[in-house]
Amino acid sequence: MSLTRIYGLFLRHFYLITRSFPRILDLVYWPSIQITLWGFISNFFATHTTYYNNAVGVILTCAILYDFLFRTSIGFNMLFLEEIWSRNFTNLFIAPMRIGEILTSLVITALIRSLIGLVPAILLTSPLFGISILDLGIFLFFLFLSLYIFGITLGILVSSGLLRFGPSFENIAWSTMFLLAPFGCIYYPIETLPEIFQKIAYVLPLVYIFEEARNILINQTVNIENVYYAFIWNAFYFSLSIALFYYSFNAAKNKGTLINMGE
Amino acid sequence: MKNLIEVQNIKKNYGKKEAVKGISFNVEEDEILGLLGPNGSGKTTTIGMLLGLLQPTSGQIFINNLKLEENRIQILQMINFISPYIELPKKLTVKQNLYVYSKLYKVENIKERIEYLSEKLRIGELLNSITGELSSGQKNRVSLAKALVNEPKVLLLDEPTASLDPEVGDFVRTFLEEYKKEKKISILLASHNMNEVTRLCKSVLMMKNGEIIDQGKPEDLITKHGRANLEEVFLKLSRSKNEFN
């Protein structure tokens, strides 16, 4: 055993970490996010043991909805990352494609990918657990649409980061959903969050979507306001993500990221 | 002869670093212009600007009389690029890759175009092969087919024969000569292979530290610098302290 060689290999990875802010961020926020998310979940169940008594399928329904969001977002990022990994990125950006065409194509492909994963999950819940997500009724469509738009929005935001900062932003791509999960109030009502976190949660569409899913399943009523606010915030973030993508594309053209993307 | 590429005093700065320091040149129709220079001389940056992947800090680029800044999509439709540093998706078959790029370039008779390129580049037997499983020489010919799928008027080549064995390298060079002659296209060739440049290029630009330090026909440069071949001219210029012109 040579300590010099061991130290040499350690340095190879250490240099990589210290030269990349996204990599440092990745190391820090994973444990923080996991602890925060499960802390809120545990806290809620400890104080509200009877909350889900009359609706055993609520958690599973919310898990499926969250998974759809996760797959849409990650699916979009994957499509972008595939081009980087295969060193095809430059070929794509020297083809006569408008940014709008690239985004539209990725948005459609991400939807198909998500549906391929979602349909079997929905079909399995009924025979395995006696639960049907279709109990959400016609509003299920609006909730899915909202989640899809937000998933795509996150995908576009991460792709903007990849354009601007290059492949080192890849780690962020994998973890955006976990970063937002505590604020999304997926498994617990917004009141579980500390007040400061509630303020953040209210400016995200997720809280309205999951609150409404629980409201329909537990109270058997529909609060159209939740659906409305989810769409308003979605429209805002979607527009922002498109603007940011164009900004990042121009920044990448100035910085040279587009020709060095595979490196 | 009409200029298909016109570069007017383009500069590219990365912060305080000047990667390209105001260079100008033209490439005529039916001409291959060699772009030579040591690593870091600004060749790839120049090609990046011609492809619209890099925004010049100043200066203008015209392709087929269209200003690049204002006609990016229209220009990208008529140019293409090959480099050993970029690849086609590895999991797709050769045919799928060529079909995808034919769609991206809105090629009309896709089947005929793929058949034509397959025959010319001898890749007919590879069409159903997985791209990632091809040898370097085969990948190179497939990349060349992709680069010609849109019948470009302007072809930008960055080290097109790097890492190829002499036989495949010669095949590619002969193909490029014949294709240029047949289609009257303009080619900008960045290469470190001086024999290749001498054989293919009507004239060459020598770049160093972001500047054009000399230019002319290969044989004229050899005579001017009193050297036996272009490689020796290259070595002389790249080791010099910019006292040329």
C-alpha cells in the first residue's frame, strides 16, 4: 500500500469537488433536505394520528402524483443530459432548430416518457391496494396538468443551468425535486411547516395541487381556488423558465459552453 | 468566384483574454481554405463563431451573403460541421441517426439522400449497425454522411482525419476533393496534418495567438519561407515571435 498513491487518487476527486460549486452544493443539501422532509412527515404523523383514518388511499395517491411530477422533471433533464453524455450536443445546436422547437420537442417527449411510467403505476394500485387514483374525478386531469407544467418548468430551469454552467450542473438536475419536496407539502398539510416555510410554500404551485388532492379525497369537496392558484403560479414559473433558458443560451454563446459541453 | 464565407474583423474575448484578435478572411465557392495554427491559436473559436455557437465580441460574419447574426437558422440550414470531438448518439443505428438529422435539416427525399451518401461513403452495410459499436474509421464516414445530409454549401471540418489509419484517411480526403468539385461547395479545413492541407487546400491561413500571422497558397508559403514543405513552414511560424507578414 502506498500512501502517496492513495493521496494522489484522493486529490483527483478532491480537486474536482473544490472546483465545482454545484458539486459542493450537492454534498451539502442532500442530507439537509432528507432530514427536513422526513422531520416534517414524522412531526405531522406524531401530532395528527387520525388525519388519514378515513382515506387510506391519500398517501398512495399523493405518492403517485409526486412520482409523476418527479418523472416529468427528471425525464426532461435526462433528454438534455443524453445529448451531453453522447457528445451529440454540438450537432444539435448547429442544426437549424429554433430554441422553441428544441423545447417543444423535449416537452412532448418528456410527457410520453412520464405517461409510460405512470399508467402501469395507476393500474397496479387498484389490484394491489384496492385504491384508484381515478377517485379524484375530473379534477385529476387538472392536477396532472398542473404537475406536468411544473415538472417541465423545473426541467427547463435545470437545462438552463446545464447550458450556462455545463455538465457540472448535472448533480443539481437529479435533486431539484427533493429540494422542493419539503415545501410541496406532499404528505402533510401546509400548517405542519414553520411559518417562514409556509410563506415559501405558498408561492409554489405544488402546495395547492397536493392540498386539493387531499381535500377531494378526505373531504369529498372541491376547492376550485386551489386549482386556479396552481395554474397562476405555474404560468409565472413557466414564463420565467423560458426567459431564463433564452438568457442561458445567449450566455453560453458568449462563454463558449456550447462548444465545450462534452468536456 | 463568389465568396460563400466572409469574415470581417471578428474578435472574441473571454473576459480579459483575447482568443481571436480581429481576423478577416474569405472562402470562395469551390475552394478549400486551410486553417492552421498551434493548439490554442484560435482555430476552434473561429469555427465556433462561424457555426453560431459562439457570439463574436465584435466583427461580422456573412455566409452566402447573409449576415449570421440576423439569419442564424437560414445559415445553419446551408452549413454543416464535422469534428472528432463530437459524435452521433451511440445507441441509435446509423440509419436512425441519418434519418433524425435529415428531419432536423428538413431534407425532402430522405431515402434517396441516405442511399446516395451510403453509396458515396461506402456505409451501406453499416446502416443497421449500432453507431457506438463502429470503428473510428466507420464512425468518421458516418459523421461525414451526417455532415452532408443537408447538401451544405459550406462545410467546416475540424481535424476530419484525426485518429484514422492512412487508408481511411486517404479515402476521406479523396472523397472531399471529389465532392467539392462536384457540388462547388466551400470548405474550411482546420488540420494539423500538413500533407492533407497541402493536398486539399488552395490556400491557407496561419493562426497564432488569435491572429492570422501569414496566408497564401501552400506552395507560395513554402517558397516564401525557404522551407522544404508546409510542415516546416508551420514549425517555423509557430516557434517564431510574430515577426512575419
